[in-house]
Amino acid sequence: MTELALQCVLFDLDGTLVDSAPDLIGALNILLHEEGRAPADFDALRPMVSKGARAILRLGFADADDDRIEILLLRFLDIYAANIAVHSRLFAGMDEVLQRIENGKLRWGVVSNKVGWLAQGVLDALKLSQRCAVLVAGDTLAVRKPDPAPILHACQLAGVDPQRSVYVGDDVRDVQAGRSAGLRTIAVSWGYLNGENPHDWGADVVVDTALELQLALGLAEPVLPALNLR
């Protein structure tokens, strides 16, 4: 592929940009307490967070049928919304990644399967909304990742070329969506992997730290060969 200057970096939200597991699991434990049940084990549940609210609820309420899960979902989302950024933070080093993107006059945005009002709530609470060029959430379109449409929509809204953009995520669906949309893809190993190996997903690069992400994006002086994105 012809070398093209990088224009935009798009991120998945939960498990890639933001460590939201403490507040999501905290909301589940409040709900479990309300229902007279024992709290969930944080370490056991954390790897499942990227699978969404229903998956979290099914682990906390293993005996509940689909109708019961839908009822519990409404209360769970209310609890989570009220506690959306008590403990949630950018992953270590990610604020510097964003600053380097901005300093390089590049754009960055978020493409998440999280419902829009909650995704916006996280960005607002962490004071990222004014810095973020675009947010495409799980209910922005009729389809979600791994369909490429949300990523292509984000590129269109941000006014950038998909072939000059990168998508960064912590789930195989992120890599599938990014590749199908024509972006370069980077998988991060610090996310909620649910026992999966990100090296198996077909991403252009797998990174273990925020510094490695900077290097892969060409935002820092490389000490190892970087992904040819700039």
C-alpha cells in the first residue's frame, strides 16, 4: 500500500481507551445487593466487560431467562448511569497518546457498541468530549461492530479518509470492523480479552502498552520498527 499520512485514530471505548470495568461491575453489585444476592467476583467478571451489559447481567444472574434479563437491564443501566465515572479512568498512558495525537494536528474519535447516552456520559465525565472529534455509538446506526458501517460513518463525520486512519480495539469485532472498513488496525492486550489472544485476530499490530501504541502510530521516536502509518 502506498504510504499515506495519518489523519485520524479511532478507538473502541471500554477496554481500549477507558477502564470502565470498576463502575460496570460496581453497578452489577449494587443490583445484586438489591436482589438479595452475593456480590460478583471482580477478577472473574472483568474479562467479560467488553461483551456488553447483557453478558454482564447473565454472569450475575445465571438462572435468569431472557425476559428477566431485559427487566434487570433497565435497572442496571440506571445504576450505572448514576455511577458512570466513579472509578473509570483512561488506561495508563492513554492521555499522553491522545495529547500526542492532538499535538500532531491529527483527529481522534470513538466508535463503540455502548449505547450513545452512556458512551457520551463517559466522555463527558472524563472531560474528553471537547477533545474527541467524533463519537459513533452502538445505537447511532442500525448496525454495530463487527459491521464496518459505524467506523466508515465515523470517518465520514470526521472528514477523514479511512485509508489514512487507524482503528484501535480490544476485541476481535474491533479488528474485523476496522479491516472491513479499510483502516489499519491495532489490537491492545490490556483490554477485556475474555481469554482470547489478540494475536489471533489478524490486526496489523498488537501492542501491550500505551508507549508501544505511540510507537506503532509513529507518535514517538521508535526503538523498534513501527507500523508504517505516517
